[in-house]
Amino acid sequence: MQGGGAIALLALALCAVGAVADTELYEVIYGAVLYTSYGDRTPLVQSNPTLTSLGAQQLYNAGAGFRDRYVDPSTSSNEHSTAVVGISAYELDNSQLSILAYSEEYIVASAQAFLQGLYPPIETSLNRTLDDDESELSNGTIITSPLNGYQYPQLYTASSVDLNSIWIAGNTQCPTYTTSGRAYWNTEEYLEILDSSQAFYDSLQPNILDGVFSNSSVGYFNAWYIWDYLNYGYIHNETIASVLSADDLAQARSYADRWVFAMNGNTSISSSLDSSDHIRAVAGRTLATELTSVMYTNVQSQGTKSKLVTMFGSYEPMVAFTSLAGLATAANTQFYSQPSPGSSMVFELYALQSNSSTSYPSSDDLVVRFLYQNGSSASLVEYPLFGNDPSQTGISFSEFITGLENFMIFGIKDWCDLCSSLSVFCAAYEEDSEDPSCSSSSSSSSSSRSATLLHPAIAGLIGAIIALVLVALLTLLASTLFGMRFYRERTKKRSELNGFKGGEKLASDQDLCVAKSTIGATVVVAEDPPKGHERVGSWEMTSSSSKGRGGREGGDALASAGTGNQHQAVRKNSFQPEGVDEDDIHLSPFADPVKINERV
């Protein structure tokens, strides 16, 4: 009996263990957002900087690393998989991705290299030829894409004249940001570093910087450009590598880091327009807006869209955002520095789910985690956002959005106003200061990004109208100042009043009449004219040789008495030359004054 009880207890224990196993929760990733900096490139002091082969390899490796984490199916069967739920494993599905890159050549090339690693050619990832309906022809032949099934991602590139560029490069085309940066030159911090670093920079001038930087351009004020050149030379130029020590390169990097953070990470500096606008970190503020947008897209689509969002740009948004998010602290000194080539900021959207759960979770159950990879070959490291405890690397979705709303820019108009930007698209967001209703409605609409967005087609139309108005004003100015005139060369003589014969028209001369009650033209036959004015011929229709004879029987009523002429001569202007019709005379502002032709 005791043995039977023991067996029963053991059975209950096993059932309990099974129940616990069924309810165990695991992290399930529903989306990830990446911002990645460009790879190794030629220095900016040279014309047309381009991505180097090393830079392309750096970004390819970075893309391959994120494929292993978010796409690679080799871990999809593992209960602890980090792959994004439902993401296409081998074939690139552009509906699941969102790819945005700033239009600089080396940034676009970095994005392309990254995407090659994220979604390599089909035959490489599958280790076989893809056999699907699209690859097979009607005769049974299998055709693969070039380069072993190379895949073509839908990459959106935004230049400085594209309104979407501000989300990944909010510091460009921003005069207020530039003005604030110049103010740094008058600070005690700047002047102190300028004096203490000058000897170091002078030591680099003779053997390394000479010929590239003039003597007057060597100093802390060009710290970043000098380091950019030195870093490239140390990697690619044997001569520079032989005379530049690693310690000197590290010192140049240290000065460049201080310059970069002062220009982009100092959140205590604001413009004269707003005491809390964090103007130097404006690139991080616009990036926060885009983060909010793509996160909401994933949530609202139940995870079917924006599964993996990748953005590519320069270092400024990374430095600005990490400073605004409270990551630049004494415990995390790496956020006071510029990121290494191919670095990435990562935002994961996940939830704790059981193995049996297949539905998208409620927004209340979603969690956001921040990770940072300082260099393409470095490991991903979790960091707490918004000053949270180091152990609290994951925060609720609502808390994440609230944290971003504390410093994000809510729309394009807000950015245009903050930056006092002259970008072409900002003209579409200018308020009508004379209409109070426009001002009030604009202020109330700034509560969300969508309320201030204008459709690109409308913005383009407004820009075209502005261009046409500008051309018209320039034409008017040229006409006023330089006497330019525009006229159309006449090919036909003008008709006189009263029809085709003017003042000489008689009742028997009929014009073409248009009846009001019909569509089109009809010929109306006039009543018989009085017999006293009957015409049996027309002098206009006679030959020149017959004009001396009477054009009518019994003489012409218009004949001049005592002259023998049967037609009254057409009166000409006194200045009109013989044989020239007045309609063929064109006045020129550059011609001589009119000479009076006096004759009897």
C-alpha cells in the first residue's frame, strides 16, 4: 500500500513538472530596428570620398552577424531562438523590411554591403539552386539570378533635399545647429583644449599633414578632419604608418572624440529660440521620431510589417541619441566617443511568450531592449535606457515611447522651425501669420508626427509653383533694368472693325455668322439690299491692271471728284515708309529716334 502511494506521488510530481514546462516563458522577438554607421572610407579632405574594400568587408560582416541573430534559420527550431518571428529565412521579402540610407556614396555603399551579408545570394544560403515557379520557364529550364542568385533589396536613399533625410541626418541643412557649433569656439573648454593641444598638432605638420593641411588649418578646430585623415593613412598608407605612432593616432582620436561630443552630444546647450531644444543633439531628436514611427508600424500591423528596419548614416545621430537617452555616463565612457566604423545601435521589440502561444501580444506585454555594437566585429552589449538601473535593460513599450517623446521632434515643420532651415520642402510647412486659424490649428496638430506631414506630391507641386514665380520675377526684373522686351512676330494682318472690309463694308458684303441656338458656324443669307447700292463687282477682287477703271457700273460713289481716281486713297502715317505696312513695323528700344518725313 505504501509502495502504491509512492508511485502515485511520483506520478503527480511528474505531471506538475510537465505543467510548469508548458507554462515556461521565453523571449520572442517580433521586430528589430538598427542604425548602422558607414565603414572605412577615404578621408573627407580628399574629393569624392568612397567606401574602401575594407569598409565593404566590415559592413558585410556586420550584416552577416545580424543575419545569424535575426534571420538565420539554423536556430529557428531552438526554443531560445533570437530570430524575428515570421521573417523570411532565405528569400528576401521587401514587405518585411524597411531600409533607409543617407545619399552619400560611402553610406549607400555601406548599406549595400551590409544587405549582402544579411541576405546573401540564394544559392549561397541554400547551398543549392532555388527551384520555384518564378525560376522555371515553360520548357522546364531553371534560370537563376546573376551572381549565384543575388538578391535585390529595396533600398530608399534620401538626399538633403528629401524631407525623409532629416530622420537619419537631422543636423544637415540646419543653420541653427551650425550657429550653435560656432558658439563652442568661444567657450573656456574649447580655448583650453586649443592651447594645450597645439604643440601636438604642430608636431604632426612637417612629416604627415604638410601638403594636405595648411599651417593655419592645423589645430583642435579641425580635430575630427585631421584624425579622419590620419586614421586612413595609418591603415592604407605605408609612409604615414611608418612615421605615425599608435600613441599619436590614439591622441588624435581622443581630441576628435571630444570635438564630436561637444558638437553633437552636449544636451545642456540650446538655441536662442528655445531654452530646451538641445540643438546640438538635433540629429538624435529626429532619429527618435523615426524610431517611434517604425515601432508603431510593427505594433499596428501585428508584426507583419517593419520586422527588420535598417537605417544607415553618419556618426552624429548615434552620438546625439545616446546622449539624449542618458547613456553617456562615467560608467559608459564609450558613449562619449564617436562610434567605430560599422557600429550599430539596436532596438529589439520582444515579449515573454510560451511555446504554445502563436498570437501577437498586447502592446502592454511588449518590451524594448537597447543593444550597442561598437564596431562591426564587436559583440552586442545591452545597456539601460533613460537612466534606468543597469540591471533593467528591458523596459515596457509604453515606457520606451514616453522616454522618446521627452526629446523627439514631432514633425517636419517643428524641425524646419527649430533649424530655421531653408530646405526646399520647408516652404510647404510655413504658417500663414496673417491667419490666426492657421496658427492655432498648426500648434494643435504638432501632437503627432502624422499631423504635420505633407504628401511629397503636394510638396513637389508647391515647389514647382515657387520656381515658376521666381522665374517670372527674374524676367520682370530683367525687363525693367535692361529694357528687354518680348513680342510675337505677326504672320497675318489684323482685321479692322466691322468685319472683313471694315469701314468700307456695304450691306451686300456678308460675314460668317454664328447662330446662337446651334453649335458650330452657319452661313446666313441676307435679305436683298436696296437696288441703289447693288454691287456687280468688287475692286478688291480685280487685277491690278484693272484698278484704274471703274469697279462698278455707272461709276463709284466713293470716287474722288476731279481726280479721275475711282477709289479713295488709304491714308498713311507720315512716318510710314513707302511699300511698308504699319503692321510690319516693330519698335526697338535701341533704335534711333523717329525722323519726320515732311513732304507735300
